[in-house]
Amino acid sequence: MTDFTYDVDADGVAIITWDAPGKSMNVLTREAFVLVEDYIDRALADDAVKGVVITSGKKDFAGGMDLNVLATIRDESGDNPAQGLFDFTMNGHRILRKLERAGMEPKTNKGGKPIACAINGTCAGIGTEIALACHYRVMTDNPKSKIGLPEIMLGIFPGGGGTIRYSRMVGAMAAAPVLLEGKMLDPKKAKSASLIDAVDADPLEAARQWVLNAKPADIIKPWDAKGYKMPGGAPYHPAGFMTFVGASAMINGKTQGAFPAAKALLSAIYEGALVDFDNALKIEARWFTNVLMNPSSSAMIRSLFINKQALEKGAVRPAGIEDQSVKKIGVLGAGMMGAGIALVSAQAGLDVVLVDRDQAAADKGKAYSASYMDKGIKRGKATPEKKEALLARITATPDLEHLKGCDLIIEAVFEDPTVKAEMTKKVEAIIPDDCIYASNTSTLPISSLAEASVRPEQFIGIHFFSPVEKMLLVEIIKGDKTGDRAVAKALDYVRQIRKTPIVVNDARFFYCNRCIIPYINEGLRMITEGVSPVLIDNAARQLGFPVGPVQLNDETSIDLGAKIARATKAAMGDDYPDSPGDDLIFWMEEQGRLGRKANAGFFDYDDKGKRTEYWKGMQDKYPLADDQPDLIEVQERLMFAQVLESVRALEEGVLEDIREGDVGAILAWGFAPWSGGPLSWLDILGTPYAAERCDALEAKFGDRFACPPLLREMAAKGQSFYGRFDPAKKAA
């Protein structure tokens, strides 16, 4: 069996069907691309063939390129990987250009055959680039189907001609949102964006009819016709010049210069617009190669594609445990977290029992789902019928008896060990003996909470991030006595609600908060040293973080930080590492400046709750230093404060799988996505240099930057984290 099949129907239309055997989604391989060219050649040489339709034999059209191919090519190319990647990319351009020209005579544009693409479901990456090379694109009318060019989300950009073709179709400014944001569009929006030409209930038949009725002029691409002018103007045109100035400003405003692929993409468009189409493809290939040779792209592809998919497919699921899919879930506590958990569970089709102290509180939690669906209806993403069906799956009640049929409980009550222990005992007396009990605590040790359980092997942590419906990660925490079935249950549930799981062992703050808190604290510590909060937050954003540590304080609430500091100090006693940052937090709390929720924190806010400027009052207690530190020094402090905790978590066995450390960091708190995560970042730096920087930072700022023994050992041996710990390499 092959990935593509070829057939000519009774009307003389060649149907090339993409149906990769043994795969749920078509992904393009090198071998399959060669077959595409063979079939195109065959169709063009056959006088009985009037035209071609490319379609899919699966429910979706394509998921993109097999990204493992890029790593293979790099390895095969020996001492000159850049040349190997460039040649591979140019060969792809050659094939798609042959498809696009379809046998036309170069000078007259005559003699070609029409080629259409029938897109019967989701279409992404190289699938979309193949479609763009076709003369006509018709997509199913199913609103759940999506099409787009999401490569930028993986640290690369559309390098199969998509960047040049699409920007020449619609102009640089119109192309920028599709190319730079990587959004997948439904059929209606895709047609408005000119990614497709038509929407039809039967795209294959519509494509066939177009081929049979196409005129010679219909198959000539705009850039191959005489007199072509780029929409919006070329860079040397006054209007085009302003377009590219605006596009450049937009890119730098959104990325802060931290993502190499975004800058390379705009460079490819700009430079490509100065030359003819075929030379523009060469320029695209050179910039694509440049990005592929940047360690950032390899790290992002590995973490956000390969590793993320592996974790979602059960890479860390205990072996030998039968399917533990959840049928009915009980959620204890209908506050913001509990309401969010109920919503995503109901969205996954699960029956939900949402419990709170009285009916009014439980109903308020259920109303969160109603409000969410109402917003979806306004945006056209939901219907009243879907809202009604979702709400019907949620039973809001103060009566614990409704939990009797549940096979998973998630407790999200007040963060107090006594309150949680009482709830555990009450609920375990009601639920079935085989029901798994989970706590959504963000800070309290799971092993300690499990002491209240009569079945500690069935007690586990399932830590969501806020807001639950938006955040992609779920952190699963194993207590000292947590059994494999509880882990499997938690993983299967996270799969059901379509989020990405990581599994870690129990420790104070688990993994994610363990790394986030030093990031916040380092920012606060710098304020007490007189460093400008503007410098601190901008330094973080220029590293690719969505928000800086000072702003993050306001978003998560300052009194929460104060509460965590007090509780940690009480638990650790003399072992607690005192920080000037705590003094700042306690002082802010005393001032009543609790963050966004109080419309007053490290920022001032207007009447509508919008941030205006940093609060100058903090300088009354902590005056700005006359000499501000170097940007790189600030960035190193913010980065190493986090990554050293990640190394310690691996060293101590909190992290069992290196992939979870990187994927978790990016999805939980937005750790510099371009780096691939904290451990990938250390590999980019090189462990010897990383250890050297630790020593310099420790000498200047204190022992919190002390090089962990594991990092020191690896530096001495010249090892990398993925070279030593990558499970994929161990399996191979």
C-alpha cells in the first residue's frame, strides 16, 4: 500500500487520493512526495486526462509534514546540514511548481491542465501548501473542519512555498495574521481569507466539476501572468513600503524579537517581493534553512510537537492498566476552579456532579458554564441546543449523596488541610470503593492530604491552572502511596478533556509552582534593589514570556503570594529562605494594593480595570537606583532562577521524564517557548557554559544560583540533558 493512489474517472479526471496506511491523519513523507510528482507527470502526459483533483481518503485532508524528516535530513547531510536542508526544500518547491504550472508552455502560459484540491476536513502545514499550489481549492462545509499554516507555533514558518504564495495572493499585511499567528480557520473564514476558493457539501464533486469546466485563464496564477502587482504594493512602492513598516512593527510588538521564525518569515516575504516568483522561492528556502539550523526551531519542534504529542498519547501511562476513561465525575467546590473543571468535563461529554455548601453556591458554579456558552453563541461557536445539552450534563447540588455513581472525584475546596481532610472523609464514605479521589491543590503536599484517606493508593493530585478552560496543561501529582491505577485514571481523564498532562512526584509546590515562584521572587527582589519594574518586565517579555514577573504578581493577586509565603515559612521553619521579596509583598498587602482584583497593585488601573502605569508609590519605599543593571544580567537572573529549579526537580526525582519538564514549563507559565523549555535552554547554552554562569551569578547574587550537582557533573562530562535523559533515545 502507498500513501497516494491514482485513478482516472469516466470523465477523464485523474483523482489522486492521499490516504497514508496505518495513520489516522495524513502526514507527508519524502517517499510520498516523490509519488505525488510521479502521478502529476502521469496525468500531464496522458492525453485522455483532462485535469486532476487531489483529495484525501481520510476524514481529514492532511496534518502537515512528518517533522521527523527534517531531523533525518540534517543527520544525513554530515558536515553540511544546511545544504542538505536547502536542497530538500528546493526539491519540494520544484515539485509544487510543476504542479502549479501543470504543463503550461513557459512563455505563452498555454497547454496546461487544471488541478483542483478537494479538502474534505482539517488541512494544515504542507497540506495547505499543496492546496495553495493547486489552481482551485474547494473545502467541505463542515464548520468543524479547519485550514491554516500553523508552522509558526512550532518555531518554523511555512517553507513549502506557502509563505511566498499566500503573501503574493493577498498582500503582506493581509497574509501576516494567517502566517504569524498560525490560526486554523473554519471554511467560511478561510474563504474570506482566500485560503480556499469555495465551500461545498461535496468538495470532491465540486472540484471535479470545476476541472471539467475550467478555462485556460483559470489555471494561470496571478504571479505568472503579465502585469502582476503585489496586493498592497511591493516594498519599493509607497503603499507597499508602509505595509512592510506596519508588518515589521506588528511582528516586533507581538514577539519582542524573541522568536527567530517570525523575523525570518517577514524577511522572506520582503526580499521575495523584490524579485520574480521562482527566485522568491529560493529566498524562502534560504530563510527556512536558516530557521531550521537555529537550535530554537529544533527545540520547539521537539517540545511542542514530538514530546507534547507523546505525552498526550500516553507516553508516561503505567503499563498493563486497562482503560480508565471517566464516565461520571464529582467536583467538590463550585468556585472559580471547580466551575472551570465542571465546564471542561461537561464539554468532554462527561456527567458532572458539582457540589458546594448550599444550592445557591452550586448554582453559581453551574452558571459559569452557562455564561461561557452564551459567549460562544454570540461568537457563533456554539448554539442554544449545545448549551442546553452541556448544562444538562451538570448537576449542581449541596447533597453529597449525588456522588454515589462517580468513578472520579476532583476536590477543589478551600486551600486548608483541615477542610480538605474533612471533605475527604465525608466523600469517601459515599463514593464506590473503586472511585479515584483527586485534589486540585496547588501547594499542599499530596502525601499529607492522602493521610485522611482510607484508600491512599487511590488518592492523587490533579492540578489545573487558571482559567481551566483556557490553560492547556494539567499537572498530575503522585503521592507516596498513589497506585498505578490512579495515575492511569488521571491520565485518561486528561486525555478525555483534551489537555496535555505531565506526571510528577510529590514535593513542595510540585513542579510548575516550584519554578514559577522563584521567577516571581527574583523580579520582586530586583525591585527592592532599586531595579526599575519596567526593565524587569520588559526583560522577561523580550525573552518570550507572555508577562513579566511584576505584572504576573498583579494578575495572580498579591495577597495570594503573601499567603503562600506565610504558609511555606510556617511549614519549613528555620529552613525557609528569607527574601527581601517577601517584605515587599507583605508591605503591598498592608497598603491594600492586592493586584488587578483590587484595581491597585504594582500597577495603577483606570475605572474600567485597565492597567495604566506602574505604581510610583513603590519607589517611596524602594527608590530607583541611579545605575540600572544591564538587560542581559536581568534576563539571566530571571531565567536561571527558574531553570535551576527545573534541574533540581529532575535531580530529586520530582520530574521522572525530561519531556514533562519542558512541555510543562511552556504550557503552564509560558516559559520562553522559543527555547523549547528550561532543560532545552540549558542544552542550547551548553552545560559547561551554564555551570560557568551559575558560578558567576552565585558569586554576585547569592547561593540561590548555586550550580546543582547534576548540572556540575554534566558540565564536567560535556553532556546535554536530551543526550543523557531523552526517553526517545533510550527506547531506540
